[in-house]
Amino acid sequence: MTTSEEPRLPASPEGAAESATAAADPRARRRDLVRLHILEQAADIVLEEGVDALSMRRVAERAEYTVGALYRYYPSVDALIADVTLQVLERLAEAFARAVEAEATGLRAVCRLIDVYRGFAVEDPHGFALLTTLVATRRFLVEDAERVGEIALAVRGAFAPLQEALDQAVSDGDLDPPPAGAGPAARPLALFAALQGALQLHKLARRAPGLVDADATALEVVVALLIGWGALPAALVFAPPNSSS
């Protein structure tokens, strides 16, 4: 394994892809490329092994340079976890946005967004596990208040389509208005908590196939919530199990 104080970088794009700013400051361009390279290695570790496997030494080994060099670009595992989390939320936000582009509005969009999250739990299990760890464990993976604020904004942005779809469903008369005093995030948060909790049963399902059906449980919980909010059962149409996208 080759280790050095300066990371070896992938070839950078040339020509029109180079911005005027980057061309004017090649050191800034190099630093950005190094940080991207480090983040890719960290994200791969989380994807393949889970967040508990992430350490500065493991990332340095994957990138093939010294731990000391790594610390020049990322001061802590906290900082790496924050950026990997933002990547996961960005992927989720893009999937949510695609789901509501296909002429899905109101209650139909709510169902489609639930399908997307069902698919996310299966197709991006370590990303899903990272969000679970952020929410469910007593220890804080990210301590820095500024980075926590960035993650909170990214969460709000990612789930904004769900908030909008629920509000539209109320306007359409497909859901009852929330009770007086309920905050605007109450229903999206309730759906997220229901889905996140039930979909964690995928771990048990792998150990006891046929006994635990995480996807069916998740649907049962969210259908109960939506009917409790005034939805007609016939209006709740979801993708079949194992077909979520």
C-alpha cells in the first residue's frame, strides 16, 4: 500500500468543465478534489460496512495515504460523518423530488413518497442505518453545532415534498385538517417515525424470513395513520412489496 503526506488524486476534468474560479486558484481546486476523494472513501466504508466501521485510520487506508494527511482536510470523524450524512440526505431528496415530478400531488404524492422511503430502506441499507443511528442512539454522532444545523436544514429540505403533499391533501379534502395547535411538521414527523421504526424490522426479517415482514408492517402503520387523518382506504395506493423505488 502506498502512503504519503499528499493524497494521490484522480485525474481532474479539463476544458469547459474547469470553472474560472478553479483555474484562477489551483490550490483551492486541489483541496476541493482531495476533500471529495476523502469523502468518497468514507462514504464507501459506510455503504459497505456501516457507520460504526468509520474511522480516520480506515479512511486513510482506503485513500492510501497517512492519517496525518487526512487530518489536514477533515479534523475529525464527526466532520466525515456530517458530510456522509449530507450525501445520504441529498440522494433521498433527489429521489423524493423525482417522485413528485410525475404529476403526483396531494394524497397520491404522499403514497408515492412513502414508496420511495420503503425503497430507500432496502436499496440504501447503510444510508438508512446511518439515519437510524442519528435518530435512535443516545450518543451523538455529530457534536459540532454548526454541522448539526446543516444536517437539520438538509432533513427539512429533503422532507419538504412530504410536507407539501400532506398540506395539498388537506386542501383537496382527502385528509382532515390537523387539530388546532399542531405544528406544521407534526404529520410529516409522525409518518417518518412510523416508517423509520417499522422498516428497521428488515434486520429481524433477515434473521427470521417468513416470520417478520418489515415492508408490510410499515404499510400497515402508515395506512392506519392516514386513515386516522381522514383518508379513504381506497385512495391509498402503494407499490407492491419489493417494488419500491
